[in-house]
Amino acid sequence: MSTLSVVEDQPLDQRAEGYTQLYDALRTQLEGGDLPSRELKN
């Protein structure tokens, strides 16, 4: 069962928190959260 399916099966108040956690995980992955951050030098 996918994470999204698990979230969608939750009661409404828990579903909102589940979507937030899913969004944060996807954003971190897409933004390269597994790569070391690069510091900008001026």
C-alpha cells in the first residue's frame, strides 16, 4: 500500500498532518536533501 493510500484512509484531522509530512518528504527529496548543501560565496 502506498504512503498516499495510507494518508487518504485516515480521519480528516490526521489526514492533514499526513499530507504535510508527505509534502515535506517529497520536497526534501526533490530539492536534493540527500546531498550536502553548498554555501554561496560572495
